[in-house]
Amino acid sequence: MKGGVSASDVRARTEDELNDQLHNLGKELFNLRFQRASGQLENTTRVRHARREIARIKTILHERRRKTAAQGT
């Protein structure tokens, strides 16, 4: 995978680290969308990469939460 973060790298991080990264990616995505709307965005593929990294992090966080919920019952 070019330039992105692999799922195994994301799984190695703590939940707090993932939430921080998710927050930072959300801000970056907002800025990228703003740049695209104003015609200042040069690297258009970065929007796609940011969206995919956000989805990857959310998926792994969701998997962890489901696992802990299943263990609790």
C-alpha cells in the first residue's frame, strides 16, 4: 500500500492513539475539502487516502468495541 497505513499498523495502536489520529484526519479532511472547493488543492488523491484511513480506523475501533461487548455478556 502506497503512503497509507496498513491495518496491522492500526491494530498495534491503543484506542487513545486511534481516537487522536481519527480527530486529526477529520481536521485534515475538512481542510482538504475546503481547498478543493476553493480550487487550491494540488494533490487530489490525498482526499481519498484520508477517507480510507478514517474508515480503516473506525472499522478497527468498532471491531474492538464489539469484542469487548461480546466478552462482557
